[in-house]
Amino acid sequence: MPLLPLLAALGASFGWASGIVIAHNPAQKLGAFAFTRIQLIACATLATLLTTLMDQWTNVPWQFWPAFLISSAFGILLGNLAMIACLRRGGPRRTELLLSLKAPIVGLIAFIWLQETPSIIELIGALTVLSGVSLAIFFNNPAPSKSDRSNAPLTHILLLGVTATTLQGIGFLVMKPALQAGLTPIAATAIRLLGAATLISLMALWP
């Protein structure tokens, strides 16, 4: 495997894990909707600024706007709402474990939707992840940390986590044609976040 994609994947995983831990306390106090709205507006502002400073808007293939809209609405907005709801009910450890199911879920969706056939090594990796997450969720420490204590039913936590992971995976996959057409990752991030921030800001105006 090339080194750069591997390092990017590890960096993304570290960022997600760190963000989940940091977000737990404010998410508990603000609620899933309010926290997600603040998060998306702040991240959209930062990503837009970086994209502008790096002059990445000129390479955006705008003919893929339906994919941008789907990715923003489902992958970012609904996916993040489900993730924060899962975080509030299940704690950071369970949430991050469930988010690690993204690889096998995305692989399954890609197989059905894009006819991408996984290799034997990829199948072994997916089964390893599924087995590890199952063991960690169902045979967890009988005395969990304070942040992981929850009165919510495990089925609710699992449903929210799998929903978040699936929606985020769909949001990634629909962007693939645009990325193959020359859309840069930073511009893709800015577009997705701007769309989601706009949608949740409009939703916040409703009674």
C-alpha cells in the first residue's frame, strides 16, 4: 500500500477519535442538534477559508452538484446528527467502535452499488473489524468509565451508530466520481460542509 494514503487514513482515524472524546461533554450539555449546528458552521467556515487560500475552487466540477447535495444532506448533516446522538447515549468509546464499522459497510455498499469486488485480504480485514467491534461492544468492561456509563438501551446505541456510519459511508461514495474528475479533497470537504451548514441553519429557523 502507498505510504501517503496509509498515513492519511491513520491521520483521519486519529482525528475522528480525538474529536469524539473532546465532543462528548459539550454534546451532552448542548444536545445533538445544537452541537451539530455549531460544529458544521465552524468547520464549514474553516474549510472554506482554507480552500480559498489554496485557490482550489477553480478545479471544482460543478456538474456533480447532485452528488454534492446528497453527500451534504446524508453524509454530513444526518450522519453527524446520528453520530452525536449516539455519542450522547453511548459515550465516546462505543461511538468510535461503531464508527470503525465504516470500512466493511462502505465495502458492502461499493460491492452492491459500484460492483467493486473486494480482495481476500480486504475481506479478512473487514471480518476482523466486525469481530473486534462485536467483542468490544457485547463483552465490554463491567465497570466502564464515567463517560461510557449510559442508561440508554444497547439496541438504541447500536442503531444510531450503524446509521451514522452508513450515512457517512454513502456520503463518501457519492463523491467518488467528482474526486476522480479532479475535485481536490479540501474543496470536496468545503462543499460538503457548506451544504450541510446551510441546511441545518435553515432547519434551525423552523419552530
